[in-house]
Amino acid sequence: MAKDPRSESQTNVHCRTNSRRGFTNPLDRSYPPVNSVCRALHVLKVVNEQSIATVNSIHAETRIPRPTVVRMLETLMHEGYVIRDNMCGGYRVAQKVTELSQGYSGIPRVIEIARPLSIGLTRQIRWPVGLGVIDGDAIEILYWTGTISPVVHTNTVLGQRPDLLKSAMGRAYMAFCGEEEREQHLARMRTSLPAEFGEKEEAAFRRYLDRVRRDGYATRDPQTEPVRMTTVGVPILEQEKVAAVMSVSFFRTSVDPKDMKDAVLSPLFETRTSIEHALAFISNRPRLDASVRRGYDVSL
């Protein structure tokens, strides 16, 4: 029998150029990185960091051979991202580099890191996961996995702003943010919500925040609509500060209270911990020249 002309390695390749919605794990790649692209981006990064970069200074920073550095610079000049400054005797970035950031929406790093892990959590527990950050007097939702949830049940949209008093996200943030910031938010509530946040309500809210810190999670105010649903929220901490908040919403009738720990909380806590570990790793990772150059092929 004739063998398939494709090699075994080729038949096992899974091209993810048009991957299914929700499969966004940045570590799961179809092919190894293209070394020449990695080096060109590294050269551009170094030129961007230096007011005037020379071939020798780029070589010293990247350890890329000087002839290859020259070829990279010539290519970047051809594409309009770098220009030669003969007056200063080196290279500098051109205006065109600003175009590289035009498609970036300003999503915080913590959200970018948390997105694939949030997708994994939804695939595990089925319920939609929300990610948000503090924005003034509320939480702004920047990511939501409802589009891949088989039991999506709400009209959550990006940009919604859960408040800090009654929402699970807001309560989780209030419980774990710094004391000075918490007091500022409480003072604002006393002024802006005099009917809802008197002395009695504030005392009860402070006691509730103490409980959230003990339990590790917050729930939505049961008086808020819709009553058939509930939401739990947890903080995502980076260097002891709340970098973001994460929530899971589900039908009360679908998760028995005695099963909530195993069905929702434990997976949520595990995912939160994984995000925090990833943040810590990214914050302390080696410089690019030390971590990437070992994989460079010295020839183009």
C-alpha cells in the first residue's frame, strides 16, 4: 500500500488560523515562531527604546550578528518604520510606528492574560464569566464569555458598569482594595446615596465587607433584579493590589447552595489563582534579549 506522501509531523499539525470562537489560548500555537520575525521585532523594539541606535548598540543589546542587524534595519527602513539619521550617526523610529498601536483598544494586561483562562473556566462550569476593572465609581466590564456559554442567560455587554455597593464585582473590589481607597468610595456613597446609605446601612455594609475578606468572594445584593439569578465575584490581585475583578453568574435553581463550593467557587478560585500566578510570572520574567536570543537562528 502506498504511503501518504505527507510526513507524520505534517499530518499531526493543527492549523488554527481560523480557530473556533473561544479557542484563544496564546500558548497553543500551530507552528514554532519565525526567527527572522522575532529578531526584526526585537531590533525595532531596541531602536524605539534608544533615541539614536547604532548597529553596535543594537548588536550589544540583542546579540544578533551585525550583518543581520544591518539587513533588519534596511528592511525596516524600506517599510517606513525606521529612518537613518546621518546628522546624529544612527537610526531612529519614524512616525509610522504609531500605526502599530491603532488597533489596540487599551485593554489592560490583566484582562489579556485572564481571557483564555476565563474561557477555560466557562468550558469547565458552563456559566459565563465576566472580567472588569475599576473605573471611577463603578466596575467597567471589559470581557465576557457569554458568547461561548451553553447556558447564557443574561444580556451582559461590554462596557456595563456594575456599582460598588450592590454588585458582586463591586463588593469584591471594595473588600480587597486599599483602606484609603475604600474610605474614599464610602465617603462618596454617603454623599451620592443618602437615602440608601445612611449610618445603619454603612455599618452593615462594612460588616459584609469583613465577611467577604474572610470568605474570599462576594455575592450580589439579593434585593437586586433578577431575583432568579445570583452572581459571585472575586478579586484578581497583583502585588497585593486589586488589578481586576472576576465574576460568575448562574441560576439559583440550577446550583444547589450546598453544591456551590464544588460547582462554582472552587473552579473560580483555581482560575483566579492561575491568573495571579501568570501576572507574577510576567512581571518578573527576564528581559527579552535573555529569554529569546537562545532560540535565534543566526542566519536569515
